[in-house]
Amino acid sequence: MPSADLQAAADALRRGGVVAYPTEAVYGLGCDPHDEAALRRLFALKRRPPQQGVLLIAADFGQIERYVALDQLPEQALQRVRASWPGPHTWILPRSSTVPPWISGGHAGIALRVTAHAPAAALCRAFGGALVSTSANRHGEPPTRSAAEIRTVFGDELDAIVDAPVGGLERPTAIRDAISGEFVRQ
């Protein structure tokens, strides 16, 4: 992945853009989680209802720590979550008061992942923080797995595409509740 592509994507994110990037199993669409207009645009591109909320992806725990209400998370649950990261594990954690309402979609928790997938982590580092991560597809359609598929589905509607391979997972990451350990999505 050329660093120029990565820098162009990070710059687009800082300007309020929506970008596509590879994750562990599929391509994702992302934007700055604090830019409500960018997230509204992302939902419009996907044709997805905003009430569902979105997850955030990060390169390290420091990029997502501010989104977690640590005082509401038992130490054992925090240890379980941290032991699984970086890796293909998405957890729903109690959300802090700093989480913008457009991220959580009205849910009490927030879905977070510290990725071990190098291109996605590199994008988070280049951007300087966590990113929205939702599958790059129209709502109800199969997820995309390559930059070529992204171009077919979205044409020139996106501000940047990070052209790199997806990881080796067959399906998007499972989502688990950090406190109960129960699966929300397998």
C-alpha cells in the first residue's frame, strides 16, 4: 500500500470525507466519528438507517479509551477485552459521555475494535485516531472485498480508497458484549 494513498485517505478524513479501506474480512467505509455531517453522508451512501449505530476501529487502545466509561466496566471484563486486542474482536463496551449520539444510534454501549490488520491500523495512525467502520456496501447487499468492487458499487462517490488486501477472515468480526461475554453477532 503506497504511503501516498494512505496520506490521501487520512487527509480526506480530516476534510470530512468518507473513505473505503480494507479490514480483517471485508472493505469498510469510514469517516471521522466526530463529524456528524460525514457520518450522515456515509449512511446515505450505504442507504442504511442511522439508528443502527456504527462501530469504531482503532490502531491501539489509546485511540478508543476516551469512548469507554471505564468506571462502568468491571476490571475482569476490561482485561478480557484488552487481551484480545489487537485482533479481530469487536466488543460492546459501556460508552462514555463523550461519545457523539450519532455514533451509538441510541444504544447504551459502543462497539469498538483495536485491529491487527495492518492497512486499517495504518489508516487510523495516519488519521490520528479511531474511525467509523462499517461494511462497504449498500444496505442489504453483500460486502465488498476489493478496491475494484468498491469502485463498481460506489463509483466516484467516495473521497478516497485505500487499495490493499483484506485480511484472511471469511466473515466480518463477531461482536460480543464485554460485560456478559455474550455474542451479539457471530
